[in-house]
Amino acid sequence: MATNAATANGFDRRCFQIGRGFRVIGPPLADNVGERYRRLAEDSSQRKERQAAFAAIASAEEKLLEAASGEAVLKAAQESLAAARATEDADAVVDSLRLVAKAYCLQAHFAEDQSSSESERILTTAEHFVEGEASNFHARGLPRGVAMMRLALAEIDLEHGGYIRAASAAELAADARKDLPPDELRPLAMDSVQLQGPQSGARAARSSTASAGWEGNERILFRRLGDRIGEAHATHVLALATALAGTASAYEPERCGQEEVAAEDVKVSLLQTSLRLLGPAKDQASGLKIISQEGCYDLHKDNPQLKGTVTMLRSPREHVLSQFGMCHSRWVKEYRFATHLPGASMLPKSFQEWIWKWTDLAASGWHGDFTPAPDPVTGASMETIIRSHRVRAWGEPPYSIAPGTQLSVSDWPTLDGGGTIWHFTHVPYQCYVPVNLQSHRMTCQKPLQYGQPDIDKALLLKPAACQSGQQAPVALCLLHAKVASKLPSHCNCTDPVSWSSFQGHKENQNSTRSGKREIPADVLSELDSLTALDTLLYKAAWLRFVREAADVEKRFGMRILCNVQLPLVEALRLSAEALAVYKELELWTCHCSVEVSMMRLRLESEKPTEAIQTGEEALALLDGVRCNGMLKLATLSLLGQAHVDSNNPALGAQRIQELLPQMQPRGPRIHALVLDQLVGVLSEYQPQQAYADPWMVFSS
């Protein structure tokens, strides 16, 4: 069976989860110890058994670089370990143990493509093995061995997806640091960064350096020790930890693969959940009631009982996609047909055509007051039925404060704020106006009167709460902090168990699905032009949202916002630092691995063009140096996905096809995986060709 192109590389771009989905570290990164041990093996002054052991370590790392078979790498690593133990050379034993741990990770990395349970079994075996060795080093009083085993455990956790286990291991490592002399802090500083998120890791490293009379974070510690390689490793690992810790429990599992829902439905779901969670008793105690209406920001400005306004903003691209989907949903379509007047333009069937038409209208200076009259448009039976249904619905919470509020259909132009989809009967195409809709609503006096929005006014408004539609659970937590002055346990986004316990009201009347990946780049460019002011507003609101979340986190001591782009941006910055050091020191294996990580981060950040540039640079390097064989597979497959995301699936398929002659010698299973990825990309634009010979995936 072909893998969907969205997950063809082993990760779903929309679901940045731990271990499963986005693989943070990819194939295991070699320590670059092979060359040093090869020189030691060639040193005639060494005893023969030591020369043999050192040669075995160099050979095992070479097999790790080839990565043709996890079993072969594990066998070579275990043989090097046996030889190292015979020499009683503690450093050689430690480095061999690291190779064994990496071989297990490589095996699990391969196994995950076929069986997640087998991958789990391998990683559990590795974990028990490394924990046992760490105990032995601790009993023998060998702190470097303990530290390096902690680092191995961290790598296993990154492959396994065990954020909680990594945090637990970090606590043990912090305890072990207390009595260490300064010369033993270098490996433990790297351990600190690997095991923990950027904030807690930095705290642990600062604790270690303070005990030695030093200042600064873990990377400064490497710099003071003059260990450029250690500094680069720490920077790279910090980048991975930043991305992982910042996004670890970002999404609820059931949300993966879902498309964006209509803005009205998100708003209703959020506020209905708020009402249920706060509860009637709490409402009475605080004297607060929640009312949700879709109109201008100033709708209730003259109401003396108004205590505050909650405003929800969305990413402009997703917002416009949602508008179009809502207009094509079943009952809105019925209402559009029932209220359509002769000679009026019908709503285009394609999103692209709708955007093109509005681009032309906006360029012509389109404006005016399109507020509907109280009377029905056509008097058709479906119009009457839907109007009556909406009037009854708007008389209930959260649209009205009291249940059973009697509303009159004669007030139709202003009911529920006067700006719902049911009010757009006289607007071109009887659908939302995608031209800076959010900026318009923040500054308008009448929701259906259109001119140029006052963006300066919009940016100066100070709602009591400014929330993101893409962060509904976090928005609820902010609302709790403001209204109830406390946070439920499910707001802790660093605890997957608590975070997943959130029980909210979910409603999505819009069953129409669409995605940005289906939209050509030129249409997206025009969409961005139509929403240029909304983009400014959204960025300002997002910064406020993040700042308010940080304030709440500081006040309550609980992290509530994990899935943001900021960790990805910071991870890319740190990766670039590490890349520069690896290039200067000519550590090409590490260099290649960082570039693959950066490709993944850029794809997750929805920057496929930058991912393509990084991938092409990596391929040029891979052709001239000896790197982990799986890095080339990862690079070309990620390039394929990046070209698909850049609306060029044909080129994406071409890059993946380049893998076939190189991967076939590596065995039938790896060759089949490449074929499977090719089928996934072909299915994006040539489904008949992709599935013409479904047996080809298994033919090798």
C-alpha cells in the first residue's frame, strides 16, 4: 500500500509530535571517533590487543556511517565492545557502548517503517542495556561513563518519543553533577542539553557551572574548556531539544489530519466550552455571563454591563480557506440558492476562481453598504425556514445571555451582530468578503459596510483577551486565567497525560475539506495580497497571545503554550550555528545530519523553498564525503516532499527516483521503502501511474 505523501517521510507536517510523526534526529549521529581510533590502531607502540580493539571501534563506526543494515551495525558494535572490555580501556569501552546504543537506535529507526511495536521493543531493549551500563559506571566511580550513558539514553528517548522519561533522566543527571570536579563537567553539560528542554537544560547546566565557580550556559562551558566539537554538539542537540520541548505535546492526536474548521464554529465551540467549564455556579459567583455575536468590535461598546471583549483571530490563509468552505457547506448552499436574485453572480466552484474575482473587485475599488433589509430577499420556502431556525438559535446561549430569549425576525439585519454568513445575501457571490475581513471587523461601524479598514485603529484596540483560532485549548486556558483566576490541570502542555484529558465541546458544521497544499503558488500570492492588513493584525495579535501566555505561565507556574513556531525558529538558528562549526572543523557527518534536521524543521515551518535549498546543498556535500548512508535517503525523500509542497510534484518524484539505483544494493526492504515514497508522491498528481502497478512496491 502506498504511503500518503503527507507522511511519506515518516512524519506528518501538521502533527509535530514526539518521536512518532516528525523524527527529530533522523538516523543516529556518529560521534566522529573512528578516525581517532584508526590512528591509535596504526600506532605500533600499542599492544596488539589494543590495536585490534581500536580497529574494531573504527570499523563499527564506519558501518554506522554506511547504515545499510541495523543488524550488521549492531554486530560490529558488540564485537568492538567485547574487544574494548578485554583491554580494560575505560574510554574505549564507553565509546563502544555508545556505538551499541546507536546501533539499537538505527535498528528501531528501520523497524518503525514496518512495525511500531517492533521499534518499541528494540528501544526498550536498548534502554535496559544502557541503564545497566550506567549503573555499572556509577558503582565503579566513573563519571564520564555515567554521563555518556545518560547521553545515550537521551538519544534513545528522542527516537522513542519519551519526553517524560527524558525529564526523569535529566533529574538523575542533575543529582550526579553535584560532586563532580570541573574537568568532568564537559560531557555532563552536553548531557544536560540533550536530556532537557532549552529552559530546564540551561538551568541544570548553570547549576553545574556555578558549583565550579563558572558562569554561563552549557555552550559557554564548552567554549571555556576550548572544546569546539563539544560546543558544536551541544548547539546541535540544543536545537533538537528546543524543537522537541517546544512542540512535544502540541497537538491532540485526534486533531492530526483534520482540516481547519469554520471561524463561526470555532468561536461557538470555544465559548460553549467556556460556559460548561466555568459552570453556572461560578458564573453567578463572578457575576459574569458570556455572549457570542458575529459583528463589529464596537458592537456593545455602549453597554454599561460589558466587562470585557474576547476577540479570536486566525491565520489569514486558513481563515479565507475556511470562509470558502463554509459558503459551500450544505445549508449555506441551500440558503444561497434560495436567496439568489436573477442576474447576480453565482459563487465560483473553485477557490482559485473566487480569489481571482475578488482580486479584480478589490483592484477596482469595490465598496459600499450591503446590509440586508428586514424583509426576505425572495420569500422562497427555504429562505423562510432557515431564517426562522436562525432566529430561534440566536435566542439561546451563547448568542443570547438568557435561554429562550424571544427575538423578532424583523430585526434580521442586526441579529447576532449582523455579520453572520446568513447576512451576506447582497454581497457579491453571497459569501464572505475575503478582503481583510478580520481588520474590517475590528474597525467597522456596520459589519456589511465596506471601505478601507483602519489598520492603525485595529492595532491600537485592547481586547480583554486576544485569542488564536489555531490554539483553541490554549485560548481557553488564558480565558480561565482571566475569568476564573486559576488554571485546570489539562492546561499543562508539558504533561501529555494532563493535556490529553481536556474535554471540550467540539462542533463543526462545515464538512467541506480543503488544504493549502492544493492551492497554486500564484493564487496564494493573490490571497496574501487580499489579506495584507489581516496579516499585520494577526502578527501583532499573535505576539500579544504569546506574551499573555508567558505571563500566565509565570503567574501560575504552568506551561500552557507549546505548539508555536517560535521553537522552530530558534531551533533553526541554533542549527545554523552548529553547521558553521562543523564546516570549519570539517566534521562532515555531523554537518550532513544537521542539514537533514534543518530540512525537517523548515518543512514543519512550511518553508519548502528553503528546505529545497538546504537539501541541494546537502546533496552536493554527500556526493563528496563519506556520511551516514541513510542521510542520503532522508535528504532525497525530504527534497521530494519539499517539491510537492512547492506545488511541483513532478520534480519531487524525479528526486525520489534518483534514490532507486543507489538504494537497491542496500537490500530489498530499503529499496521497497523508496518505491513506496515514490508512489506516495506520484499519487499527488498522477494517481493512475502511481497505482498502475501496485505490486511494484513489493517486487524487489
